[in-house]
Amino acid sequence: MIHKLNINNIERYDVVVCGGGMTGFAAAVTSARVGKKTLLIEKGTCLGGVGTAGGVNILLGGIKYGEEKYNFITGGLFKELYYNLRKTDDCVDIYKINRERSPHAWYPGLAESIIFDNEAMKDQLESIAVESGVKIKYMSYIFDVKTNENNIDYILITGKSGNTAVKADVFIDSTGDADIAKMSGCSYVLGRDEDNLMTPATLIMFLEDVDTEKVLEYIEKNKSPRFREKIKSLRQKGEWPFDFDIFISALINKEGYHMVNSIRQVGIDGTDTDSLTEGIIEGRKENKQLFNILKKYFPGYEKAKISSMTETIGIRETRRIIGEFVLTFSALMSGEEFDDIIALSSYCFDLPDPKRPSHQPLEGQKIKKRYTEIPYRCMLPDKIDNLLVAGRSISVEREVLGPIRVMGPCIGMGQAAGAAAAMAADKDSSVKDVDVLQLKEKLKSINCITDESQVCEVRNNI
Ligand SMILES: Cc1cc2nc3c(=O)[nH]c(=O)nc-3n(C[C@H](O)[C@H](O)[C@H](O)COP(=O)(O)OP(=O)(O)OC[C@H]3O[C@@H](n4cnc5c(N)ncnc54)[C@H](O)[C@@H]3O)c2cc1C
């Protein structure tokens, strides 16, 4: 041992949620709303994780278009957020997005989304959490776990107040990286089996004063929503220095205000501090370089200004636990039946190749069923009885990450984890023994969607 730790405080809760992204927010609110003393721990200074701090202001996977209407695939808090934000005009009215000609998204599938104002979303998440009775602890880094046989006894967090041991009946790992599962000795994999490489990361940049109409005109005239031809010709002239071959920009909720989710940073390991730091430094540099190219060569961006770049880098993939059940690509393709489905996703197999950042290995593949169904068992790690894992690090084959990693299903999984944790805490039992039928009933009672029969229309008039 290099240095003996001082533990300044010990705190105790029924349910402790580790990581305050969309998944953790949903888990904590669901647990607190059924009366559990719930703590939500976050190393940053806002809720929403990649969705807010990371600038991904488009909730995907929770809405699907069909028969001239939009339907919620994720209910519960996802729905609540949409209607709340719509009332104050802080998200784009989904019925006003022109599917054929949409600057809000890059192709019609991406019009099935909630495009939101970042600050309003932070406010919504925080208000809902606080009003539900969640205790939030910001600027608190979880750095260790103490287990006792098959249970987590306490986790250790550090911050301004020193080190605190936090005890709970049940813990939820919503760090996105399965940090708690890893620290507890649960089985996991990192990235691709053959070389541990992960899909590229992106530091997002926001631009203002973009001439959106001009961008649309170019896209329509050239039938090129991702500017592939322009990039090809710039590369030939030696004016395009990047690995990626597509440009992605989406209009957010203010005229001329675009989110640029374009740079694709290969070789970043989101579980390594030095790699993350390098990613952030390089990400800012690449965005600046991209911005200069946009101004010079891309129609509509001539007068644009950089409004901001996110403080954190967006990581799409790190660890996945090997849990009670592994959801496979072949199960989705053959339409396997499960009786413990707790959330759905309407999103596609979007997971760019780790080395060729504009290549989608599974592009166009269609699953047998209409939606990707997520079984409860994917959230159960091995070895530990009082831990649930929710979000992109659940137990799935890497190929399945595309549909499950986006924010709709993350919110759905978060709610299921929060409800299951509360049930296990009530009975003082293992999360592995939660009665899934009862869990599904509970989720239904709070408007969550766990099967196709509950899919419901997005209201037009708010
Ligand atoms: C560039 C990019 C673009 C994307 N585009 C879209 C899109 O358009 N639409 C969409 O729906 N999805 C998109 N996604 C995916 C989606 O945004 C994320 O997968 C999803 O938001 C994950 O939510 P989460 O809460 O599970 O994880 P995160 O958002 O990663 O939240 C985890 C939280 O845990 C905290 N944390 C982690 N470790 C610790 C620790 N040890 N101690 C304390 N706190 C900790 C983090 O600070 C973070 O706030 C994109 C992802 C990226 C990276």
C-alpha cells in the first residue's frame, strides 16, 4: 500500500446510483419516486452526462415514425421530458420537423428524435430529480468499492469534503463504463474482442450564425447530406487532413445554431485518463481546424462562429459486462423471444469501425422484430448480488451496442434499474431474484414501455 486512506464520513442510503447521465438520472428518479432514500453521485457538475455535458442534444431511439404519426417507444421519463420541454419551447416540436428536408437531422431516421436546448435540459433533469427527492452529490468521484462476499458493502467517493464511504442496500452502475462492476470484480470485456479497440470518440462543437437555408440548398442540389463529394475533392487537393469522410451538423433549437458531431477520434480509450486527456486536447484542435475549413469551403458556414466546444469528450464505447445473459446480434436477427423485456429501442446498428471512422460495418442490417428488446438479465452482472448495471455497458455483444447505446433506451434501462433496485431493497433480496413480472407491472404503472402493445402516439397539441 502506497498511502493509507483517510475516510472522513460514512453515509447510508437505500439505493445509490453511480453516474448522473441520462441513465443514472432515470434510475435515481424512479427509485426516489417509490420512496427509497436515493443518492445520485456524479463527478461532473450537471446531470445528463454525454447528453448535456457532452453536447449530444438529440435524444434518439425512443420515438418511431409510422402511419403518418410519431410514436413513443420509450415512455416514462422520456415522455415526461419531451412534454415538459415542449411546453417551454425548449425542444423542437417533432411534428414540425420536415422529414424530407430537415436541417435538424441528417436523414429521415434521425428526425425521430427529441432535439433539445442544453441548458433547459440540465434544468429539467435537476428539477425533476430534486423534486422527486433524489439527493445529488456533484463533483464526487467514485474511486473504489469494498465488497463482502457477494455484495458491495460500500463505495468510496472523493471530493472537496475528502473521502466518504457510501453504503446502500442496492447500487446501480450507470457510469457508462461499468466502473463499479469492474471495481467489484465482475466479468467484463473492453471494446472489440480481437484488439480491444473501440468505436471512435467525438468532442462536439457548437456553431452559431450558420446560414441553414444555404446548407439545405447545397444538400438538396448535390443530394449529399453528409458532404461526401466535397470532402473527397478537398482530400484530393490536400485540404482535408482528417481520417473521417463525412460531415455531420444538426440544427438545434435556435436559428443558425448547429451542433457539429463530426470529428471522429480513433484510438481513444475512455477508461484511460491519459488517453481521455489527449482526446480532449486533440479534439479541440481538430474542431478548430475543421471550423476553418468549413468557413472557407462549405456553403452556409461562411459567417459562422464557434459558440462553444464541450468540456468533455464524447465516448461511445468502453466496457461491457458479461452478465447473467448476453444479448447477441443473432438473437436480434432471428427475433428470439424473451419474457423479461424491460425496455425497447427503435435505433439502428450505428457503431462506426474503430479504425475506419466513417465506415459502418452493420449499415442497413434490419432486425427481425420492429424494435430491439432489452432483457432485464442483461443488467445483472455476475458475482455481485446488490448491483445492477444500466446503459451502454450492459451485457450485450458488441454488435448490439448500436441500438442500445442511445439515450431513449438508456432512459428506459435506467427506469427499470431504479424500479428493480427499489424492489430488491424492499425485500432485502438479490437483484437476481427480482420478480420480473412484478417489475414489468411496476414499469407499466409509471408509463414505461416494455412491449409493443404499450407504444403510444406522441401528442401533437401540447
Ligand atoms: C459523440 C456522441 C454522439 C452521440 N449521438 C447520440 C445522439 O444523437 N442521440 C442519442 O440518443 N445518443 C447519442 N449518443 C449516445 C448517447 O449519448 C450515450 O450513449 C448516452 O447518453 C449514455 O448515457 P449514460 O447515462 O448511460 O452515460 P453517460 O452519459 O456517459 O453518463 C455517465 C455519467 O457517469 C459519470 N461518471 C462516470 N464515471 C464516474 C465515476 N467513476 N465517478 C463519478 N461519476 C462518474 C460521468 O461523469 C457521466 O455523467 C452519442 C454518443 C456520443 C459519444
